[in-house]
Amino acid sequence: MTCLNEIITINAHSNDAAIVVQRSLSDHHLVESFAPTKAAVAVLKQLCEAFLPHATQEQRALNIHGSYGSGKSHLSVLIAQLLRDGSGDSAFQHFFDRLRNFGEPALADNLNNTFLAADDKNAKPYLLVSLYGSETPALGDKLMEGLYDAIKRHPSINSADILPTTEYDVCLKRFETMCSQSPEFVKADLSQWQLAEHYLTTEDMCDDLKNHQPMALELFKRWHQAVCHGQAFNPASEGGSNFIKAYVEAGKNLAEKYSFGGILVLWDEFGLALEELISNPYRNAVAEIFDLQHFVESACSPVQGHTLFIGLTHVSFTEYGQRMNCDATIKNRLEAIFGRFKAFKIELSVAESEGYHLLGMQKSWTEFGQQQFAQSKANQEKLISVCSALPLFKTLGQHLHEVSNETYPLHPVMAAGLFGLSAMAQATRTALTFFRDNKNAINARAISENGLFTDELIRLPELVDYYSEAIKKYNGHEWERYKRAAGKIPVNESQGKHDILKLLLLSEFLGENFQTNEAFLACALYDTEPNSLAASTLNTDLNWLKAAALIWKNDATQQWTLLGDTGINVEKLIGEKLNYFAGRSLETLLNDHPEMKADLLPILGEHDLEPSLCGIVRSFQVSLLTPPFPNTLKLTNPLISGHVYLVLAKDAEEIVQVKARIQETARANLYFWLPTSGIRSESVSYEGKELKFSGLLCRYLAIELLLKEKTATDDLRRQLTAKWEKSRTDLQRLLHIFYGREGLTSGRSEILQAGATQAIDCKSWYEFKGVLAEKIQAEYLNEIPIRAMNMNGLNNESYTGKSKSQKIVERILEFDSNLSYQTDLLGERNDTSETSALIDGVLGANNLFIQREPKRWDIKRVDETEGGIKDVLMLLFDTLTRTREKTYSVVDLRKKLVSPPYGIPACNIAILAAVAIRHDVNRLRWGSCGTETDFAVNLNNAFVADSKLTIRLHDFSSKQLKVLQAVNEYFELTREPDQTDADFAGQAVAKLREFIVHKPDVIKQSPQLNQATKELVKIFNAVGKTQQEIADKLLDAFGTENTGHALKIALDDFARIEDAKRHEINQSWKEFLTKIVQDKENLILRLTHERASDFAKKVGDLLERDHVSPDDLTSALLNQAVEKCEEREIHRCLGQLDSLVDYHPPQSPPEPVPPIDPPQINETRKGEANPTEVVAILRQHISALNLPTDTVKQALVELLRDYEA
């Protein structure tokens, strides 16, 4: 009989419990046996990047973390050998082949070409500094000790060429100086200074200083202070390099003098060093972590001779701070330094090929085993074929062959389970020690005549014995349940029944990939598929265990589970509860149990469509409809734009009747979703019974009722929950047929519109929703843009009548009287506020603001708007300001505007109404329930759905009619026979407006107008005043007594101003004519002379006329009529007339006279010159100037004054 010990050899010493990096740095077998993983590939790719000159500091500082047995130490050994020795060893060539097979040929070539063989002249090896844990006073000391040790042990490196003067060197030099002065220090007993806890003599201390031992360095500092009377010694101040400078200098020297790539620091169990640092109250954790950060920033940065730092931990740096509950300062420092590292998590996954190589490393094939393996390929292929169908291995693909090879003689499911349960007993590293721990039992397993990969495989149930103690500790309740069930199996029954129970127990711990359905059980136990002949034993055992009430099957998941409660017939319990719901209609069952209805039919209720092109969101409703129903169905809620009925017709006969009713119904956005053969056409089988849709609903409710009973045990509750989920799943499947994609695509359901005979062409809810949106949109031809969130939903009443819309209404109505509101956001200063968004989304979107002058905005009048918004505003204005005998119910206007063809969300209507009637507020009065004290509040509330507010147009009062009658009398307007009081009054306002508006501004602005007339001008200068407001203003100005007389005085005042101007002009012209009467003819000649001024010529032309009116004067001289001339223009013009009385046109320029040199008085005779000579000289000068005689006389008089003394 052949046993497994002839097929494989268990490597008892391979990977004892785990790889210890320092002991494995020369083990080339670890390189050869390394199986690539996704996590390892990521690290190796990063390594290639770190080697490049342009790499950043963060790319050269790595934190590789992962749980025990994850493979991080194995990967680190490979990295250490690769960087230290290069890739020349054959072990690496085997590894590169594995890497290529893993799908990473480029990475294999990159590693091979980057880290060259040691004998290659271009090789740039790294000096390996291997560290473990922490046994030094500080992290820096550990790094320094490791660097010195690595340099000292390297056979071809002279430490004097590499290391700078270190703190240790400085201390030794200082000791030698002290000994030269005090020879007794050479071999002094340290106990005399109470410093002999680690070294007996100073000679021992100096030996370790030479070896760069941190303990010796610390002792020397204490000894120096003791013997020098308290004087401290600082090695750094004496020229000693600390560990950071030492690494930077050493890396530089290694690169320049030995052609090294740099230094590789590989710190195994770096997490222990962090834990010791954080937990030791005598160490300054913050300072040391900061020094480590400074170290990686400095030593890992250089282009040449950089340091690669790899720290191996079980968790990330930050997690150590959380685990050890350290203070916030240390946590912050750990987070800061974690940011300087590139972190890689190494973990094993049963759903990938990662990790299975660890099992393969624990055994090797014998020569005979390899022969048998070759002959058993068919068996292996059969096993792999069955395993590949399991979700557990769905991501492995082609790697499943490799996993099968690696894990043999473990069944692949067993190998996956081994890793899955290792998490419970991580400290014992069971996945790594399984072969060694079970060596004897494994070796003794017999090979059957069927060959390898059959009966000898170690299967998953055996894990229960291997993990029994861990399972008991982890979940004693499940263990006891399993033991009770196993104890009920007679001893003469097959082992297969016990194996099934074991698998059901393990499924409680192994997770979702180990679902114990029949496919999984058949694969794990018999290497076959369910329902096959080979699985007949499995089916027999399952039926036996079920009949014995030891296991049960979850119908929803098809998963078998241990049954703790025996003797309970769950189906009987359900049957007893069904009576509570029998005899009720489907719609009654659903409506009476709203939670079930919401669970099974979440589509019921109201649903929003996508926003229209104008931004408005409209809704449709889905509800149940039980036949028979009338043909008068219609949309009753104007806020709902469509209605979809899920018709609960029983059978095909009733469907025919339903279609007839649909065709008779008036065409509208009403839609009927029909199961083409009725809801009784589909059923589900339960325990050999066929349940229709109504029966499934009752079953759903019956199980739910049982679950609410407090007497149900946990095990019973679990079974009931599974059956409830199965019923729910079946109900949902039927609903997908009746009212879903499956029914539409298969023809088992259809959708008809009211009044139609043909079904709508669509295959899903999504398609139908598109059709519905298109048909609904076609109803709203007069929609306007509404783009404000929360106000653009037709079915959203959350802002209707609320304070947010009221605020906007108030500002619109007070816009003209409040300067602060006169912006395009109604005075809202924060343009990102919700109010700003609402204003912009309603008023701005409809272009209702206009800028009439710089920095001043206005709201458009209705007649200034265009398109759809104008239609809406006109409708609002005409409806609210129409003259009626009775008050108008404003809610009627709401109904009209929310309905097609407008479809405006109700919360916007009060805002739009405020725009439409803001100049007519004084004309309107509120009826029922409204108060006149706050128009904005009433207007905002008037458009709420149940509002009772009414409004009416306020007609002219008797006093207003009286004052307007006076206006009509002044203008001699007659009343037509069919003219109403309001029309006649309006005629008066229009005539008065026309009269005043057409008066020239100079007249209307004349300060000489009396006060009443000025008030009239002021009234009509105001924009947007209603007729009633004008009538009120006239009453204020002229009162009710002698109104006509007072009004006539005010209106005649315009003529008075005009007549006064004409009189003044006429008088000035007469005075001018009087002044020129004797010289008029000569003056006309001078005024019309060709060299006369334009003004003079115009006056000359007027003098030639027989008659000149004031209008002639202002037209000729000022180019405008008298009434349009301002006072200052008239006065200036009249002043110019007086200047023309002695007008002379300019003389022609004189001919140039050559200068005449005046007689010169001899220099010697200046004091003897006589008056005759002086007169002659003056006469010559004056004659040369050619001046008028009067001018010369006046000049001589002025000259003589200078000589009068």
C-alpha cells in the first residue's frame, strides 16, 4: 500500500513558525520558493522606482505591514538579497520565471536589469543594515549601531573610508585626553561612581565605545559628568556626527569610493521598537519620532548614496498610536511620519492565489511522487473543474492549477478554509504549521487505486478536529449545537453525515465564500457536482439529517444549516397562522398592511419626473386598482400630472373586461399596467404545494406574525426568517412579471393609456417613464421658467404661503418706496443665500429685472415683458383687477395656473402676482378672512390650496369722482350716454395726464408756479400711479370744496407763466425799438453788414419786419418756442439786444505799414532835447498805430496822469 510519505516530503524545518529576517538573509531557497502575490508585486515595483535618481524621499521610505504569516518577512528577505547580492544567483532566475508566469514579465526584466549580479562591472549593490526590534535607548542609537556593525562586517569595506567622525569617536578621544592627564582612569573601577550596572571598568566601557554600542555612549556621558564635577559632555558640539549625518556621509562615501547604490535599512519587527518607545515613560517619544522623520527626509533624499528604509510592522504606524492609547501629541507625530512613508499592506486572501505558496513551501514532491503526479493529471483536472464552479474560487481562474499543486495533499477547499480559520488562532500560525503539526497523520494516509487527487486528499471537515479548541473558545454556543447534533447520529451511520455537520459548523466562521449549499458540499466531500450519480450519497445523508431534525435548508439561499430546536414543525406553525388572512382581497391585504406594501411595492406612491426644459419638476402617481372600475376615471389632483394604475385583475377573462373599460375612458394621462393573463396565472411551489400571488402574501404575513411572537427561540427565528425571505423573494419575482421588465419583455404584462386600444411600446419602467414624461410635457404648452430649487416642483407645497415666499412678495410690493430693495436680488446682499437663489430662479429666470439707469434696477411693467411670462402676468393682472359685482376667490386663479397648459408650482404664483399688480395695490381690497393691514401677507396666503381669501377691485369713491368731474368740466369733456362713472373718471385722469405731460419742462419746473400747480406736476412725474392714486392726490391738493375753482387756478397757472414770458419779451423789444428809433435805418445797415455777428444779423432781419411777436423773437434768436425757453435764456437774449444799440461791425484789418524808425535824439543831447522834438517823435509813433482819434485822446490823457505831480 502506497502512502503519502512516498509521494511528498514534509519540510519539518522550513519556515518553522515564521521567517526571521536576520537568520534568513543568506537562505537562497527562500528566494527560489517565493511565490509572487499582488501585494508583493506592488512593493517590488516601488523598489524599482526608488532606485531611480529622481525618486523622492517618500519613495525610499517603506512601511510593509501585515499580520503574522502574511509573507512580509519572506518578501523582505528576497528584497535584502536582491539589493545586497544582485540578481545573479540562480534562485533569482527561478523567481523571475515565477514572476513572468504570474503575469509580470516587465517587472521581472526590470528587477533583473536594475539590480545586477554582483560580478557585473556596473552593479551597484546596497550595504545591508539589518535590525530587529529595539534593545537600545533610542531609535537613532539602534540605527547607528546597525550601520557600524554592517560596515565592520563587510569584507571589502574600510570603515575609515566610510564613516565620519562619530559621537563614539569623539568620546574615545575625550577619554584618551582625560587619561593622559589622569592615568588612574585607564582601567578604573566604575563602581566608585555607582556606574557599574553594565560595565565593571572604564576599559570595558571603551571597548564598546569602539564597537559603537549605544549603552557605552550613554554611560560615558554619565561618567564624564561624575568625574568632571557635573560638567556635561556633548559629543555633537565636539564634532561628532549623529546617526543622521553618519548615514548621509556613509551613503555618499559608499557611492563614490565603492560604487554602491546606497544603504538598505531593513528593520524587522519595527513595530516592537515603536511599542517600546511609546510605552517607556523614560523616553521622549515625540523627539525620537521627529528624529526618525528627519532621518528619512535627509538620508533617503540624495541622488547618489541614498538610504532605502524598510520598516516591517504588523499594523500601520498610526494604528500603533490608537492601540496603545497614547496622547494626541504622539498620535499626531506618528501620523506625520506615516506621511513620509509609502505604506504597503501585505495580506492573504482565500479568493486569490496569494498565500497558498506558504503551504507549498512546507512540502516537496518525491521523485516517485512526481511520477504519480504526472499519471494523475485527469484526476486533478476533474477536481479543478468542480472547484472552479464555486464562488470561493471565482477570481483564481488559471491560478487554480497552481493552487492545487501548492496545497496538495490538501483539498483546495480545505486549503482555503485553513487560511479562513487561521484568523481565529493567528498567534499559533496554523496555516504555516499545519503540515508539521500533522506530519505523522499526513504521511500515513493511503493512496487509493484511483490515483492521486482522490481519496487521500485532506478535506475540510478535518479542520474541526484541528481547530476544536479555538472554535470552542471563539463560539461555544455553535460548538455545543454541533456536538448535540453529532451525538444524535447512531454509531452505525456513515461518516458522511458527521462530515456534513462539520461543514455546517465551519460555515458559521468561514464567511460568505463558504456557503453550505449542495454544490459546495458535493465539491468539498465528493469532488463532484450536485444531483450527479456521485453525489447520491450526499443527497441520502442530507435527507436523513433533515428527517432527523438535525439540519434544515434555507429556501432563500439554498444553504443548509444546523438545526438546534428539534420536534418543531415550522410549516405547521405557518399553516396555523394563515387562517388570520384568508378570504381577503389582494388590495385589502396590501392596504391593511402598509409595511408589507412598502416592502414589496415601493413603486406605489408619488414619483418625480426629470425637470422640464423650463426647470419644472412634475410628478405622477402609482396606485393599485381592483376591477371592476368605472370608465369615468380622471386626474383629480392638478398637482399630479399623471396616474399609473397597477391593475389587480384575476384572470384573462377579467383582463378583457378591463381593456374595454380603458378604451371607454376619456383620453388623459391615465395609464393601466395589466398582467396579460391575470395575477392568478403565476404560482410558486412550496413543499409540493402551488401558491398563487394571494397565497404568498398570506404566507409572508403569517411568518411575519410568528417572528413577532416573543416565544420564538433563536434557532426557530432563524428558520422563520429564512422562509420569510424566500416568500418575499418569490413575491418580488412575481411582481417583476406582473408589473416589471420581465413581464414587459416576455409579453406577460402590458401598459395601456386611457382611451387607447394599443399597448405602449416599452420594455422597462425606465422606458415607460420616458414615454410618460414626453406625454405629460405635451400638456404644458404655456409653462414659464422656474429654476429655483424647492420652488420648481409642481407637487411641492413646502414653500407655498410660507415666510420665504412672503419675504419676496413684500420686497416686490415695496420695491418703489424702498431704495435698498432696488437691486436685481431685491436688496439681498448675500448672493449665495437661499433667498437670492429663489429670487434669481423665479424673477431672474423670467428676465423681470431691468436696469433703467446705472446702478439702479427696476422691475419690469407687465407691458415690458414678452412671451410666456407676459401671458401669465397679464392673466394675473386682468383677473385680479377686473371689475366685478362680487368678490373673486383667488384660489380659482391658483387652480388655473397649476393646471395645464401652465403648470406653475403654486409657491411661485404669489410672487408673480406681486409683480403683476404692484402698482395697483391701492385699488384692491381683500374680502373674507383677509385684513387690509398687510397686503403682502394676504397675497402670499391667497394661493394656498385651501385658501378662502377673496379680492375685489376698489372703484372710485364719491370724493374721487367729484374731483375728477371738476377735471372733465375744466377740459369741457362731455359724457357719453353709455359711459360708466369709472370710465368717465378714467377719461378725466387720461386728459389731465396728457395736458401736464405735454407741457414743456421749463414751464413745469418754473419756480414761479404756485404750490398747487407744482403738486400737479409732482403727481404726474411719479411712475406707475394708478387712477385711484391720482384721484387721491388731487383730493389732497384741492379738497372737496370749490374744487373746480381751485383746479382752474392751478391749471391756468401754466398759461400765466407762458403769458408772463411773452409779455416780458414783448416789452423788451419795444424798449429796444424806442432806443434806436432815430438811427434805425443806419443801425439796420450796420447789423446786416457782412462782417456783423450772427446774432446782429438775426436782429437786423427782425427790424426789417413790420410786426415781430415774442415767438418770432425766441424762434429766431433761441431756435425754440417761448414756452420751451428757460428764464435765463430769455434774459441773456434780451441783454444782448441792448448791446446792439450802438453796434458797429468790425473794421477790415488795416494794410500793414512798414515800421518807421523814429528820429533818434543824440545820446549826448538827451538832457537838452526840446518839447518840439518830443512831440514829433510821439506823433510818428501814434500815426504808425492807425488808431481811432478817441482812443488816442484817451491814451494821452492816461499818459499825462503819469507826469502830474
